[in-house]
Amino acid sequence: MRAIRDTIGIALLAASLLGCRGSLNTSGKDGSAPTGACATLGACECMATSDRCAARTEACWCPSECNPNIACICGGGRFLGCEDKAVVAACASELAAVQDKCAGQIPDISYLCNDAVDPNCVSSCLANLKNTGLCSEVDCRFCQLCDCAPPPTTSPFATCIASCSGSQPARL
């Protein structure tokens, strides 16, 4: 009797694994790592493909929705999207070059690549500023934590950033 019960148990276990296609990992719909363009992935799928994708988030977003074992110091931020790491790296590289060019002359604009709806567009704006723009184009309207009256005219850099659909500074 016990041999029959053991055989049935093994058969049920095998059927369960076949139903999961041999994997108990539920990262993708079929248990595999998600595939496809990073921009099409949700928060948890983006985190599961961290080798090629990077999450764009607001400050204090906590990925505990993907793994309840993750503890965060703060929360409340939102997941904004998923980007190819190469796009994120290109934007960060252009940002670093602008910050080097304008050292001490501009407010902190490190948020531009992270908050961007289109990091490629922001990267292009930063490249234009680095190559042909003036540091004065990054005026106080880009400052997130200061109080100032923005200049009456719009700079080419501010216009470019505003065209990046949703990535403009709060003051633009």
C-alpha cells in the first residue's frame, strides 16, 4: 500500500514540475526570465532582468512588491519604467560630462536621467549642452530644492528638456 502511495506522490510531483515546465521559478510567465524589450517590462520583470535592464523609479521606490523579503528604509516612490542599461549608461555619461564642464556653476541635475520618460532624448539634450551650449542654460528652474524666480526667457537646454515628454524639471 505504501509503495502505491509513494508512486502516486512521485507522479503528482512530476506532473507539477511539468506544469511549471520544470521550474519553480516564476520570474516570467512560463518560469523563465522575461524576454523582450526592457521598455515593455513591468517592475518585477525589470528587476528579474537586471543584467540587461535598469528600473527608472522615483526616489524611495521599494521593490518589495516583487519580493516581500526586501526591506527598505523609505517607500512611496513609484516605478516609472524599465530601460535598456545601455540607454541609462549613455545618459549618465552625458550627465557626468556636463557636470564636469559646468562644475560649481549649475544646480544639481542628477535627477534628469532618472526621472526621464525618454532617457535617449535627455541624453541628446545633455550632449548638445556639453558640445555647444553654455552652463548658464542650466538655471535655477532646474533646482528641485531651491526657491528662485526663473529667468523670463527659456534657454535652448530647457526647451530641449521640455520636449522630452514628461522629463522637464518641475519649474518648466
